[in-house]
Amino acid sequence: MKLLVDMNLSPRWVGLLASEGFDALHWSTVGAKNASDSAIMAYALANEFVVLTHDLDFSAILAANKGRKPSVVQIRAVDVNPDVIGRQVLVALHQMEAELTEGALLTVDPKRTRVRVLPLLRKQ
């Protein structure tokens, strides 16, 4: 699985992800530092990446577009340092790899992990 680490997360995430066998790169190595979230999502979609972010806007983009991809992994924690929450994120990535490959929104916070299959549809 290929992971695109958003600008709001440290480039140190790339090393942690790579150590677990994930193909990862930080947005700063492929795109403009001030790129819009939509541009990052378009790049991820075109290049088959899963987006790793701390930004809630990515889930809003998924909901608005009713898209099936790219998958998004949101870290919902005050401290997003990979030394603090990295292990929990890695466990969630391994457990939910099939869902993320097909299209999912994975939310990881210090107390729990949740996954929603894409597209995000409003419940009737």
C-alpha cells in the first residue's frame, strides 16, 4: 500500500511507515507546500495513494464528492508525533489494509479506531 503523508504531518512519518513495509512519501517531496487539499487528493487518486493526514478537510472532500478513492487515514490526536501515536496508526493500517485498498476513511485517535467504507453516504 502506498501512503502520501500530508504537509501537516512530520516527514518522520515516512521513515516509520517504510520500516513497516509501506511505500510512503511526504507531500513536500512531490508537490507545492501551499497546495490545496483538493490538489493533494487529485494527486493521490491519480497515483493510487492513501492519504495520511491530521486535517479534517479530507473527509469533507470525500463526503462532498461521494468518491470511492483515494482512501484517507485521519489521525485525530493532539500529539501527532510518530513516537507518540505511530504504533497505533501502524496497527490500524495493517488491520484495515484491505478496506483502504478498496476505498475507506480510517480515523485513528488515542482511544479508538474507526473505519467507514467509501463512498460516504448520508444515512436516510
